[in-house]
Amino acid sequence: MSALTLDNIAALPGNAALQTLRQQAADTYTRTGLPGKRDEDWKYTDISRLTAALGESWWTTSEPQTVDINDVAAIEDLDAYRLVFVAGRFQAKQSNIPAGVQLLPLAELLNSDAHEDAHCLFKLDESAPLFNGLLAANSALASDGLCACIREGIKLDKPLYVVHVGNSTAHVLSGLMLGANAEATLIEHFVGTDSSAASLSNIATYVRLQDNASLTHYRLQLESDKQLHVGRVEVKQARDSRYTLHAVELGGSLSRADIIINLSEPGASCDLNGLFVGSGRQHIDHHTRIDHNAPHCRSRENYRSVLDGRSHAVFNGKIVVAEGAIKTDSAQSNANLLLSKNAEIDTKPELEIYNDDVKCAHGVTVGQLDKNQLFYLKSRGLPEDEARQLLTFAFADEVLVGMKIKAVRRFIEKEAFAKLPNLSDLEGMLT
Amino acid sequence: MLKVKNLHASVDGKKILKGINLEIGAGEVHAIMGPNGSGKSTLSNIIAGRDGYEVTAGSISYKGKDLLAMEPEERAWEGVFLAFQYPVEIAGVNNTYMLKAGVNAKRKHQGEQELDAIDFMQLVKEKAKMVELDQSFLSRGVNEGFSGGEKKRNEIFQMAVLEPSLALLDETDSGLDIDALRIVANGVNKLRREERSIVMVTHYQRLLDYIEPDFVHVLADGKILKSGDKSLALELESRGYDWVKEEEADRIKAA
Ligand SMILES: Nc1ncnc2c1ncn2[C@@H]1O[C@H](COP(=O)(O)OP(=O)(O)OP(=O)(O)O)[C@@H](O)[C@H]1O
Ligand SMILES: [Mg+2]
């Protein structure tokens, strides 16, 4: 495979120092290439589909496009600061930046030399968990993103609603820092408009939470049918900080996300909630990695998938408890519902525990609908199809109940359930 | 209303029902008593349509139709209702929604107009009051986190809403304290109608003090060994089941 060259990156934002970082990242990519089947972390996900579909065009961020955000299926009735990216570029006119916080599009920040702060986002650590060539490519090629610093003690009054309008190849790199005691909600929504177009969304998001900061992060993947999506979320948490993720995978043809959480100081806690709804030939893969690196940290993980058609999902949840991380409290659960005999799940919890003073629970289930529940509903007069639908929705909804923003939950319920055999009005169906 | 004829059934090749004969007329109240494992729930489940049982001989006709040929939901639409011995928890599924879906499917089947949300809510509130079920249970998940007694009360509440013509109450009195028993039994009595038949499976005579049966049957080892009126229940309460089994053994010997 030929190398990423300066031609690809010369036109991208950033000063000479940044161009050097980009070039280093390009060199790293050239050395590592795309992850392959021999790579244990990519055993079930065949990323060669990327080059098969796009050749080498995925190196190049698509031409700028104009899309009216009102034509996009965005979340309705959401009171938020909306930040729109189209084809990997920030759209100032369609966006609404909150006052009183440091928040700038990455490209703008890079173009003003004074802020070399953002350069740290481009420095690669090849020893980081789940590091791979796609992340190196992201550093080399990132066109834009969001850089925000919510300073100490600030509680952002409304969520940041970041809409990425896809159907274009985009390498997006974002960094979000919350100072001590700061609180915010970030909603990343990936949405496509053209179901016949195939391109790549390569999205990296770095989060740092200072002491006692709290971030709720919605990551909603609703790309159009043929889109390929690879993502990385890397979170470093200081003392007593709290991170909650609601990851939803509905769209795209192939979607892979690596979620990497570092509980680096005592008292930090994270909650990872994931819902996959797969149909057709969709392939969905989440690799999560939680490092308990300090005492008294807590992690909760609850992933569910509902798989129809010939869809294939992969869940790998690795939890590493370091030697000094005593009083670790960790629980992981992964439940999978297979609606069709051709749907497939590969699920693997991985625990690595290096001390005795920990509480780690984990459980995996794979199955069909519960026969007793089905009979109960039918005995109350619900037709078979309706009973099945109701149980399926309730199963999926169990991971959505934790979403505090009702508008997001309703939106996801509507979109998720629309993918499944759907017979009746949802109103009042679920608790 | 219901005619069970020579019903034989097995599970995984194990014979459980060995020739049940039972006739239930419109508006009658029958009690079925019998030792643990004798097949009482099996009979109720087969009538309600649970799968996993193999009917090897016999028939069940209900309102003149072949009940065994019908899906569980069709039986519900035709008025069969089973109050489960062990009601299932269904997390996340709204109790009221489930009932509304059930009631409206039945109405549709009968060619009646479906109830809208407001009418249905009114109906449900009325029935909840009747069985003294707190309104907070209406919007909870089906049996989700309910105590044993609350689950049983919820079953009777559902019976009140669904208005069956044949109600099978499988140990609805088990696990109830004396106050809850009174409330549940009063609820059932309020639901007694000329045309509504009730079959109660129970281990306890005390239920029959509240809901007076027209007939009492003893089911042991897959057969109905003896039938009588409510005095039979009193006799069973004081003498146990062994004498019934012995009588049966003697009869077989004599034959
Ligand atoms: N699904 C099943 N698989 C295997 N055996 C079963 C199954 N269902 C019932 N049985 C067996 O059939 C027999 C009758 O069970 P059933 O539940 O009908 O008894 P019961 O009279 O209702 O008892 P109880 O008074 O304890 O409720 C028991 O021996 C039971 O173990
Ligand atoms: Mg029983």
C-alpha cells in the first residue's frame, strides 16, 4: 500500500509545527497500516471493507458541501447549543456557540498560531490501548473538530449538541476539557442524508475531566446505510470525576468504536451504556477498555444489542484493575437478543485483576425472547407479533432509561424501533 | 361452557394428566384441590394454551369450539383467562399498555370499536379501585418488583379489566396474608356473573369461606378422583387426600 503523503496534508489547517506532527502521524500510519485479521482486537471486524469500498480515497476529506441542517433528521425539541459539521467542517452560520466558555472549532484554533494548545491532540501514543492505524490517519488528516474547555466550576446550562452530517469522508478530531467541578453534557450525533453514498467517518474524541467534574456524553451513530464509521473516545478522569456514556449504534454498514476510559485518580467513576440495533448486513463493533488505575473507583457497563437480519455485532469489554487499585467496584453486563437465526454476536468480557481487594461482576446473555413472558402477553390477548415487538422494545429500552434528556431518549426510541418490525403506536408502551 | 374429555397430556414424555373429565357450566364456580405435583397447573396451562405440553388423547371444547386448536391469544379473545400461579415479571412493559393492547385486540376480534386512551384509563381506574390496587401499579412494569401478594392482586385486577367468561385462578390465594386474601376474594366475588364461570385451584379451604364453590374436585396423580359440593373441601381439610386415593385404589381393585 502506498504511503500517505504530504500532498494529502499540506492543505489542512495548522502551522509548520503542526504540519510536522501530521507528517509524523502519516509516517506512523504508513508503518502500521490498517488493522488486519491477525490483530486480536480486529478479529471479527474486517476493515478491509474500507479499502474495498473506497480504495485510497478515504485519505482525502471530501469537498466542502452545503447542507441545510433543517433538512437533516436532527433531534427535535432539544434545547441545546447546536454545533454543525458538514463534510468534516464546522458550519458557523448554522451553529450557536455558548458564551462564557472557551469553545472553538479546531480548524479556527489551529489557524491562529497563539493556541498551540490544540497540538497535544495530534501527539500519538502508540502504546495506548487499542491504538491503531486509523487513529494515526485521523491525526494526520483531521480537518476540523471541536475544542472546548469548560473552566473550573462552570455548569453549562444547556447540552452541546454536535451534529456531524455525513455521507462524506471526514477525519474529525475533538478535545473536551472540564475543569474542576465543571459539569456539561455533550451530544454527538452522526447522521447521513444519502443512503446510496459510501464514505468514511473517522472520529476521535478526547475527554479530560479534572477533579469532581462531570460529563454526560451521548454518542449517537445514525449514519446512512452504506457509511463506514470508526470512532475512538478516550477519557482521562481525575479524582471523583464522573463520566456517563450513552452510546447508540443504529446506522452505517460498518461501525467500530473504541471506548477507552482511564480512571486515574481515587473516587472516579464511569457508566457506559450501549445499545446496538442491527439489521440487514450491518456490522457493529464496540471495544471498551476501562482501566482502574486508582483505589475506590467505580465502573458500570451495560451493553445490549438487538440483532435482526444478517447483522453481526461484536462486544469486547476489557476491564483492567491495577495492583494499587484497591476497593475497585466494577460491574459489566452484556445482553443480546437475536431476532433472526442469521444474526450473530461475538461477545467477550475480559477481566485482568492485579489485586484481591476488588468487586467485579460480569455477565453475558445471548438469546431469544423469553417464552414465559411471551405466553403471558398472549394469554392477555396480545397477538403474537405484537407481543414479540413489545418484549423486544422493552429489552432495548432498558439501556435507554438512563438517558436524562427526554428528547434524546424519545428520538432514539423512535429511530431504533423504526428499524424493527413495528406494529403499533409506541405511546405509553414502556415504563 | 367448558368440556374436558378424557384429557391425557405429557411433558417430555412424562405422563402428567391421565384422563381428566370435567364439565363446567355457565356461571358455575368450581374448586380444584389436590396434592402438589398432581397436575392442577398443567390442566390450567393447557386450557390457557401454554406450549410445551403434548396432549396425547382427549379433547377440550369451549363454547362448542375446539379449544386446543386455538392460539392463546384467540382463547383470550374468546374469554379464557388464566391468573398465573407464578405471574411473570416483564421489566419495562407498562402494565396498563399491556392491558389496553389486550382489551383492544379482543374488541377488534369481536368487531367492536377499540377504546381510546381516555376511556381506557377510566375503565382501568375503576377496576383498580374494585380490587383495591394502588394506582401507582398501573404505570409500572408488568409485575416488575411487585411483592408476591401484589402480583396476585394484579392478576385479579387484570381479570376485572379483561372480563373473561372463563376464569382459571391458579392458587391466587397462595402467599396472601389474611387482609389481602379478603380483598382479592371480595374482588372475585364482585366479578361473579350469571354467565361467567370460575375455576379456582387452591390448597386452602379458607378461600372457599370467601368464595363459595358450587363444586369441589380432587385432582391427584393426573386424574379427578372425586367430585362433590363444598362440604368435600371441609372433609379434605380435616382428613387430607390419602383417603380419596385409597377409595380410588379400592375401586380399581373391585373392578
Ligand atoms: N415443563 C415441565 N417440565 C417437566 N416437568 C413438568 C413441567 N411442568 C410440570 N411438570 C411436572 O408435572 C407435574 C405436575 O405439575 P403441576 O405444576 O401441574 O402440579 P400442581 O398440581 O399445579 O402442583 P402445585 O400444587 O405444587 O402447584 C409435576 O411433577 C411437575 O414437576
Ligand atoms: Mg400448581
